[in-house]
Amino acid sequence: MILLLAQAPSFEGRWLGVLNVGANKLRIALRFEPTPTSGFSVVMNSLDQSAADIRAERVAIDGRTATMEFPQIGATIEGTLSEDGSTIKATLRQAGASLPITFSRGEAELPRRPQEPKKPYPYDAIEVTYENAGVRLAATLTLPRSEGPHPAVVLLSGSGSQDRDETIMGHRPFLVLADYLTRRGIAVLRADDRGVGGSMGNPATSTLNDLAGDALAGIAYLKSRKEIDPARIGIIGHSQGGLVGAIAASNSPDVAFLVSMAGAGLPGDQVVLRQIETLLRSAGQPPEAIAETLALQRRLFEILKTETDDEAAFRKMLAELPEPARRAKEAELRMMTSPALRSFYTTDPASVLAKVKVPVLAINGELDTQVAADENLSAIAAALARGGNKNVTTVKLPGLNHLFQKAKTGAVSEYGSIEETINPAALKTIGDWIAARVQR
């Protein structure tokens, strides 16, 4: 809902500001769009993060002051327009932090992405569709032009709604990965996530098991094509996709191998707690404030794990919050009780990985601040070993972040400003490992 208190036409247009978060700088873009009722709606983009086209659910304009609420990310922005209409001096509030930011009119120049392939490709790229339990999925299949039948992989994206290229901060990692592997003679199927692009389905109501079913539907489609060798089809999953791939591999003999790129070996709630702590530290929050935030988040996760009724869980979690924060956090808590996030927070990857018997490559970047390399690679290796899987390779790649870019700190804020999409060492590690297992 958009609440309009007054009209301020001079807010109209595109604005760009730079947010200082510790040693990092994040570019924040706002777009004020007139509405039929003579007010404004506001769309925010964090150009150096994965926060794209986030629409404010409430916009209040009072003279030269604008207040915008973004419950989806638990943030509010309050700003005052200068008398000449050229700047907005504002404060962004999120996760207990209040950060100043000044917006000026204009748009950011997009950085170069030199690794993206250019047409014409030396292989065939075909638009295809297939179904899983009535849900139609739209995808691109890239096929080598050499004589088949070819080995193949299905690519699985990380959490959130992703397109088939896993587009994030101006990068298209799956486009680059598919291009690299197809040039090496490996066919690649990459699909839009549910509810994205040409794919049907509701991502909020889709569990990890549903997504694993989508992956197996992709494998079934590949098996139906004469260009593909049905005995040499594997899965590559990035971040959450690594866990989804493990679920698929544990449920079907059709998966020949699994590559986990920055996949979690620890439960989802532990991964998120680590992410929150890293974010707050980088934002310069004092230790006592970080401890308080983490304690609250642990209580919320405990409620989610023990209370199976969604509405009851929502009410109990809401009651844990201080009164001023409840309205801003309602949308976030509703999302936590959705089937999608519930399954992520409550699934223990160790129990899944122990059932995976196919060859596994697990790689992680040394500087990954979202899925910490050492603890998650160790957990993955231990779980696979407990299940008796001896065909396991784990690799920590030096100097790389969660997206496998060469990075300075590994902070999320760096992703968009780095021109490299996937470091050549990561591509080669994946390509060489797969080639060694599919060669005839």
C-alpha cells in the first residue's frame, strides 16, 4: 500500500547515492515515479548488491520530506529535498543501523563484464521448456557442435528468484559458466527459477524438495534428447543450489555427479547467523549490539523450528521484537514462515549429503563471506564420509569470493564493482574435474 500525504513533484526522477558501510561503499539508486493519484511510488536498487527493483510499500511525502518503507529488506529511508531540488539528504535505517546518505540526480554507469560471451557462439543455444508436476520451466540448452552423444549438466542457482543466467549485480555467472563448459564439449541446461522469466510457479511456496524435483525434471528432459548421453548427466549448484543438487542426487540414480559451488554444509540458520554477524561487523556495529541482534535472531529461528503452525510462529516471532520494529519486520517474518524459507532454515545438509553416493566436487572461495569456506567445506566432507562416499574432492580457491571472483575482502558490496564474473581458476577446476569423470 502507498500512503500519500502530500504531493512533491520535484522528487520525480532518478537519484543516486553512495552509502558508506565500514570500509565498503554501496551505490543506492532511487526512482520516484508519479502515480495516477498525484503521488509517488519509489523503487530502490542496491547496485552493488543483489537487491534489485525493491518497491517501497509505503511512501509518505510531506513538503520536502519523504519517508519510504521497504519491509522486504527491513529498511526505511527518510530524506529531505534541497531547496533547489538537486539533492536529497537522507538516513537509511536497517538491522539496527542508521547510516547517512545523500542522493543526487542521475544514474550510475554500468561496469564492464568482459567475460560475457558474444554471438555468434561456436555451439548451438536452444530455447526449451519442460515440466515438473504441472509447473512449466523455461530454459536454454547449449549444445556442442562436435559429434555426440555429449555429457551434460543442469545448473541450479542460489537462493532467491534468479533467472537462467543467475543475474546478480550486473553479472551473469551461469551464462559465463555455460559458455565455458559447452566450449569444452559439455552440454548445459540452465532454467529460469520458478516465477521468473518464462517459468511458472510460486517461489514462496516452493520447498527445497520442489526445486530438487525441478532439477530432476531437467535431467529427464536431457535424457530424452539423442544428443545427450543419459549416463553422463550431472548437476552444478551454486550456493543454495548445491544443497538442492544434493537432494536431487540423493533421490535419483539419474544424477551421475554433483558439483557444489559455495554450497552450505551447515544448517541454513547457522549460515544466516554468520552472514548477519559479518554484515554488522563490516557496518561498524559495536560488539554488544551485534550480540543482541544475534541473540534475537536465534530466538526467531528456534520458534520457526519448534512451531509448525505458520500463523502461530509468525505471532510468536513478532512478539519477540520491540514495538517500534514490529511494523517494519512484519513482511520479513511472513517470508520466514513461507515454505521456501522454512525448508532452507530447517534442513540439515549433513543428513542429505550422507545419502549422496555419486562423485562430488565441493569448491569454495577463500574470501566467501556468505558461506564460509573452511567450516562448510569441512562439514560437507565429513557428511559425505559418514555416508561412505569416497569419491569426494574439496577445493578452497585462494582470493575468491562467494561468486568466485578475485576479490579484496570478499564483501558483498564488492561484487558489482569487480569486472570479472567467474575467475578462470574456478572455471578450470570445475571443467577439469567434470572432464575426468565423463571421459570415455
